Amino acid sequence: MKTIKGPAIFLAQFAGDEPPFNDLESICKWAADLGYKGVQIPTWETGLIDVKKLAESKTFADEYKGKIEETGVVITELASHLIGQLVAVHPAYDTMFDAFAPQELHGKPKERQKWAVEQLKYTAKASKNLGLDAHITFSGALMWHTVYPWPQRPAGLVEDGFEALAKMWKPVLDEFDENGVDVCYELHPGEDLHDGITYEKFLEATDNHRRARILYDPSHFVLQQLDYLEFIDIYHDYIEAFHVKDAEFNPTGRAGVYGGYQSWIDRPGRFRSIGDGQVDFRSIFTKLSQYDVDCWAVLEWECCIKHPEQGAREGAKLISDYIIQVTEKAFDDFAGGGGDTELNKKILGLD
């Protein structure tokens, strides 16, 4: 068994215009001072990273990696959620998702999709140059508007949808394969890959592409009312990344899973700062350790109540406490008597 690495922190929710969050080295130093050992870097935050330059220059990548490590943390993974989202966008969402792309691509969905694929290919090479073996992203969605079907879905729609989604992702997955990096999809409502079943359908549509893996985030499973512990039992061989993110679900007589179009603070299901929600992290860390999942424990902080800096400060200690240093021997070794074939036969009454 391997001990889970960490604690680490996803910088997406913290990057901003004010110090120390507006500069790569200062935000990494801030994270290190809180006790984090790694940082997950969002590739859409161009003030923190130049993916194209990292892809094109190993020398630049070495310098970039070195500057981060000098602050006391290492890079765990690069993350491209907003860009991965643009690989597959249903026209109903074009206007809202234009915000994830450069201004010159707004209103041009085909060009925007090509740009997203190109950016992901750069990310594959950048990850390799940085010595990383996993990448985090979203799948995008062609079918989300049919998730609760009315009118009923036509026969074959889901199969055709996953075939189309796989076709869009295949060039990206192949590029990551060439660079020896796995693509870990965060299973998330709003994406076509949002639970175990949809991941299986996508995997089948990609001919079981060896680079199509999973980022495990229990918060999204709480809000779907999915058994997030059994999920690990089923899919542990595919999990290669982990967001430590908390959530709670408190249904009422007025609203449930769908939330009634309410704000985050009023929904029955909402994200919470780590330790303030309902996720049983001790059982999660136990199962991931039991199954020898080799990953970083990365805090993804989202909460509609607590201040982010308090959440980050508390998260470092909580994750450190949750991480299990796996044992190298059995607890009852002290009572072992050794053995050999002849002894075993005697014990079994086979002499």
C-alpha cells in the first residue's frame, strides 16, 4: 500500500488581483506557509501559468517548476476544467460558456472548440515537461439537457451522444497518451460524465482508452445522493486524482436535489468548507489507502458561508490528520510462528 500524498490545495478558488494571490510565487509561498506540500494549478489563470510556453520549452518548464519548488511546494497536477468544458458544448449553453474562451472566439462555437482542443494538447506536453503523470478536467456536455427526459429521449440518443463525445475527446486522449499523462475527469453535474454509469459509457465509447481516468470528488456525489464510499469499491482502479471537498444535503418539504433555482446558501444541497459538511473523509481515506490508490489529497475549497482563507487554513491541518500512514506489517505479526509446507500439513491433519 502507498500513503496518500498531501496536503495539497487547488489554487483556482484563491487566485485573484490582491497579494499574495496575484502572483505565482507569492501564492505558492502562502500555501506552503499554511502547511500545504503541493499545489494544483488552473491552466485558465494565465497570470499563474503559460501552458503553450511550458509545452514548447523543457528549459522553461524546468525553471517554472524550480521557482515553485523553491517556495516549499510541488506541482501536483495541472487542471483545465473551464477549457475541457469547451470541448463539448450544446448550443443551448453557447452564450454562457463563451466566457471561458478568449473574446475573439465569442459567438464562434466551432473555432472555440478547436481552440479548446489545441489548449489541451499543449497541456499534455506541458504536463510531461513538468514531470506530471495526471491531468484534471471536465468532459463537457452534449446530453445534459436530457438528463431528466421530457419528452422522452429518442431511442439511441444516449449511445449516439457518447459516441460523439468520445470522437471529440479521442484526439486529446491520444495526445495525452503520447506524452504519458492520464486525463482524470472530475465527475460533475452539468457534465456528461457525472457519475459511475456515465463514466462507463464514455469509457466504452473510447474503446476503453487507457488515459481516460477519474478524479474522485465526494462532494458532487453527496449532492446527487450517490453512495460515494461504494463508488471507491467499484472504481478504485480508475481513480488517479482526489479533491478533498465537503458538501451537505438537507432536503425539505419544499426543495430537494434540484434546489428550486435557489442561491447556493438556500439550496438543500450545498458545498461546505472541509469538516463542516456531511462527507465521511476518514472512511474515504481508509478506502483509498486500502485499495492502494496513488494520488494527492488536494483541497478544493468552496463554501457559501465560511471565508476562503479560514477554509484553507483549516483544510491543511484536517487533510494532514486524515492521511493514513499505511502499515508495512500486519498488526498480529508478533504472534506469528513462521511456517513451512510440512508444518502446514501437520496443522491440517494431513500427515
